[in-house]
Amino acid sequence: MESMDIRIWWCCVFILPWSTIEAQIRYTIPEELREGSVVGNIAKDLGLDLSKIIDRKLQIATETGKQYFAVDVEKGDLIVNERIDREGLCGYNVPCVLPLQVVLENPLQMHRVEIEVQDINDNTPNFKSNERILNIPESINSGAKFLLESAIDSDVQSNSLKSYSLSNNENFVLNVKTQDAVKIPELVLKQPLDREKQAVHKLILTSADGGNPVRTGTCEITVVVLDNNDNAPEFEKPFYETVVDENESSHKEITRVKAIDLDEGLNGEIEYFFADQTSDTALFNINRQTGVITVKGQLDHEKASLHKFDIVAKDKGNPQMEGHCSVKIKVNDVNDNAPDIIITSLSSPIPENSSNGTVVSLISTKDADLGENGKVKLTLAPGTPFRLNPTVSNHYVLLTNGPLDRETYSEHKIELKAVDAGSPPLSSGKTVTIGISDVNDNPPMFAEKSYTVYAKENSAHDSILCSVSAHDPDLGENAKISYSILDSKVQDVSVSSYIYINSENGSIFSMQSFDYEKIKVFQILVEAKDHGSPSLSSNAAVHVFISDRNDNAPAVIYPSTSMGSVSHQKMPRSAKAGHLVTKVTAVDADSGHNAWLFYRLAEATDASLFSVNLHTGEVRTKRAVSEHDDSSQKLLIEIKDNGEPIQSTTVTVDILIEDSFHEPISDYREKTIEPNKKTGKITLYLIISLASVSLLSLVTFFILLVKCARGSISCCIRRTNSEYKNPNRNLQIQLNTDGPIKYVEVLGGDMMSQSQSFGSYLSPMSEFSDLTLVKPSSTTNFTDTLNVLDASLPDSAWTFESQQVSA
């Protein structure tokens, strides 16, 4: 563990109502500690049980977000987790305090810990530049001051910048002044300078801080002693002559003059100027530093073939000295006049439906030169729907030469080029911009050809369903779009009764809440029409699908309670465990998961005697009926669906347990063995029906197999119209003889639609078979179904037998 001076202060303790304790401790550590260095035993200082630190999930958090510290859970020590730089953390602020939050759970406790980070002398007082050059004339008086650059030290307090010092010399001393707590060094001239004795003085400025050990920074100061001005500039030759073409380009160097000054420094620095009497400053330019003479304006041999002027060279001494020379420039005659292109008239913009050959512009050319140099040919750059036809001398007409489309190119830049017949030929160019005005030739286009919208059932009216968007590449009124819904019928009702559309932005709203059980999907046509003349339009289909909500409670089909709130059933006291007492059947008008039903026994006179199957609703005995069980049992069965929120309903079943229930069963058994009784006939008919269906299926399969074997492969894969309407249809006939109730279930469905179930329920005590078919559907009228079931029941007192007698 690295040795360090760590001090701890306990400040205050607060006990909060929810068993949260805030205690404050302060540790003092130096900056730049190595990772793993121990700050202190935080478990001991906070009075924490070391064995419970892990279970209580002790955490350390800082306001900076960086994990500077961690806890050794085995020892309880607070250790340094990463390097801490006080200057980066606090800058020049003193003291530098890093707050921590120590959090424990079970019970929740929070402790505030402060870490004071003390500065160490880890920064040197440095100058921004390690070199400084001062130019001082030798004639300057003693006592003159020259400001020097201050050093910068990032450390604070005793480790910060403390002093400056200057290397020993005879001519300068150092003065340090303080401004806003900042020390500023100044160089003061102590004795006059003499360039002839010493032209350059080298000095060293040193900065030092107050740390231990002391850190220092240096800056080298170079003092250059300047000479007095006693020499005038002299040109290398007094006269300069050159020749230039009249078409010489601007900024082209044509000659260079040069003068020499024997003095040094400013006294030897030379600048070049035109003499005051020079009149050609508009045509020529001279570089003050280099003496290079260049062309500034347009030379014209016809106006002036020779130019003369004087040049003056001046130094920067005091007093200023100067020298002079003369310059003569001869201008050669060349073909220097390029032809001009003149736009006489221009029609812009032009409509995009302009016919071929429409006149757009009249153009002429002109060349100031004479003879062959004045003859001009005008050409048009290719790639544009325009052409150029000559008329009379140097005159042309610009015409359209193809179809125009503003949506492709809203404007055309026509490049014209004129070339004269001189030697060498000169040319000029001009760009003519022709705008294309809009014509309503584009209908609005929807972002999508069709839209699919999913609207929730029972959603509030005036709720937005979707937004359609169309774009028209035209401009102005031609691009302004209005939206409307084309009239159509949904279940013989106008679609405008269901929805409306915002004509400006295409937002579609519902005018009423939708009922999934009445309407599941409908289609509307949205028209987008622009405001052009004549107006153009396009349509898009919007398919609205209503998503089902769980807004229908399960409806009980059997046992029917339309004649009363309670269903009465009977069973023998001799019933064993697993005896089928009755079967509760319910349906839900909703779809999908919302129509999944679950049955449970909510209340019972004796809950240990009966159970209800979760998925089928079968009520069976959980154990054998004893002599001590009450003869009257009441069951409250709850049916819930799988929707959100859950919808449920209940049905009450009264069960009468009778001791003499076996006597009519004997009579029933005797009747069933008689071959002429109808109950036996029905069972026989069912078996014959099943056998007939199986035989018919086998024969059909055999015929298809023979056809396929003869090469008529298409017959094996071809579907009839009915099969296309009902793909993947699977039918299953199931004869259920479990318990005293006989019923046949015909299950049918396909992969894309809700399964359907047909049930035939047979009363075991009736001499006649009671047949009821139930077809669940989301649109079933359950009142009519219940009435049919009530009419089909023989009486309200069915009797059940745990043993099924075979026919």
C-alpha cells in the first residue's frame, strides 16, 4: 500500500423515516495515486458489518460518472480504481472535493463520503513559446520597457508559479509586475545599445514554481540591435526596356527592376513605387517588394504603341532614402479583339408544351477588329432541345428543337460560342438561361398504390385511421392537391357513413366505432385531384381491417337456463370417481384468442366431490359418492375467455343425488336390448352411416389412384371450385360414448378460418333420440340457438348412469 497522508472527518448523521442513514466522512488523498492504493477502511469507518457487505450489494457512485474508487469486499477497504488528475478534475479550484455515494440494500442505507484530492507538484511553469525575438534600435534611450510572455503553471497554491529570473548581462534587467494575481515579466533597458560593439544579445528568462523540488521553465530572448539609416537605394541600371503584345494577359510579368541598399534592417528594406507623374498606373502594376512589373489593364496598340514611366525605390529608414530609374514598354499589334455576343431579345420562361420551332431569342455578334479578324461564326453547344439558325449578316435566331419537360429540366442553360477568323482566332462565350413554365401535364401520384389500415374495434369516432399522401411534380395551383373519397357501398351502406377524409392533408377519420362482429373488412377509394385546368386525378385503394376486441362475454349453450337461472341435473349415489355428470358448453362471438374459453368450478356445495375440465367443460366426480354426501349439490361454473380484459359468465347447476336411480335404468336396459326399439336403431344407423362413409371414401381414393396410375396426373392435383373456396378442409366424425351421454361430434375447419364443431347430443333416458347441431360462428344469433336447444330437450329431469349399455 502506497504511503500517504489520509485524514478522516466525521461530520453528521441523519436517521430518515425509511431506515435510510446518511453519514458523511471525508478522506484526504494526494492526486496521481496508483491503482489499488488504499484510501481507508470504509466498512470500519461507517460501522458496517464486513460479512454482510456482499449480501447488501454495496455500491460506490460518483457525480462525475467515472468509477475512480472501488471497495475490496473482503477487507472493506476503499481503493483507487483509476488515476486521478486534480487539474483535470477541478482546475484551479481549491479545495478539490470528489463526492461519493455509498449505497447498501436490505435495509436501504446511503452514506455520503467526500474525497479531498490534494495537489502535488506535477506541472512545470512553461512558456507558450520557447523563443522570443526583440528588435531594438541602437538609438533608444535607457529605461525603455519591453513586455515579455508570462509562463503557465496548472498547479495551485505552493506548487504554482512563484518567480522569474533573467540571465546575467550588462544592458538589461528584469522587472515583474502583478496584474489580477498574475505575474507579468518586463525587460528594461539598463544601458544604451551599440550595434557596432554587439549586434545581437542572447538572454534566458527562467520561471520557477514553489514546489519541492522546484520545477522551472525557460524562454530564450534574442535582442537584435538595429542600425541607423545612412545609405540610399541604388538600381542595378538606370534604364529598363521591354516589348509586350497588346493581348498580353493580366498579371503577366513583363519586366523586373531591382535596387540595392547597403544598410541593414529597416534601413536596408526597399519598396518600389511608380513616380508621381506616371499616367500608366491603370495599365501596369508593380510589386512593392519584388519590383516585378505586370500588365494590369487591357493594352491596345491602336490607342498607344509605347508607354514610358519612372520607378522609385525607397527604404524604410529614418530619414527615408530613395533611388530612381526609367522604364519603356513597346506594345506589339496582334488580333486582340474577341467577338462579342449580343442578345437582342429573349422570351423566358416559355411553356413546356411549346411546339417545335418556337422562336425563343434573337442574337447578333460583333468584332472590333477589321478584315478577316472581324468575321465571326456563332455556334450552339449540343445536348439541348434548341437550335440556332442564321438570318442576315452576323444575326441569328434561337428556336426550340424538341419537346420540353419542366419536371425534368426547369431551366436550360444555352452555351453560345463566337469565333473570329483572325490568326490566331479569338473566341468568346455567353450563357443564356431559358426558364420553362409549368403546364398541368402530371396527375397526382400516391406514395403507395394501395394502403392497408388496421382499425381497432369499438375505437372512438373521429379517431384517425391513417393518412394518404400524393405528390404532383407540377408547380403552383397545378401541384395543389385535394383529397376525397369516391362513393361506394359497404353492406349496402354508403362508405361516407363510416369515414371521412381531410381534403387538405389526406388524413382519414372514422365517423363511428366499428363492430368486428358486424363488419370485418371494407375497401375505400381515395381520389387525389389537382387544381390545374383541366384538373388531373388518380385513385388509391385503402383496405380497412377491423381488429377484434374482447367485447363479448361467453354465452352458455348447454345446459340451457332460458327457462330459469338454474339447470337441474340428477345422478345416482352409486356413481364412482370420474363419473360424467354433465357437460357445460359455451361459445364466444369474438375471434381468435378472444374466443378461447376456459371452464372452472367457482363455487360448490362440496368442492371435493366434483371437478370441471378446463377446456371441455365436462363435470365429473372426483371421488365416489358416499352415503354422507348431501343429496342436493349446487355448482357455480364460471366460463372465461382469453381476451384482454377477460370476459366471463356463470351458470348454476343443481344436482340431485338419488338412491333409487338404478330402477329406471334397469327398465332402460331392458328396453335397449329389444331389437325393435328406436334407441337401438339409432345406434345401428350411426354405425351403418360411418361404415358407408368410410366405404365411399375408400372407393373414391381407389378410383383416383387408378386414374393417376394411367398418367392423368392433373386429376391428382386439380381442385374443384368448391375446394378453392374451402382449402385445407378437414372433417372428423367422433362418436363419444364416455359416460351416460351419447353424442357425435363432427369437427371441421381449415387453416385460414375458425374451426367449426357440430355436436349431436343423445338423452340416455329418452326413448327417442334428441339431435341438436350447433355451429359456432362469430355472427351466430345465440338467442335462436338457445331456443332451439330448449325445444329439443325432452324434459328438465334427465337421469344419468355411470355405466353405458351397448346397443
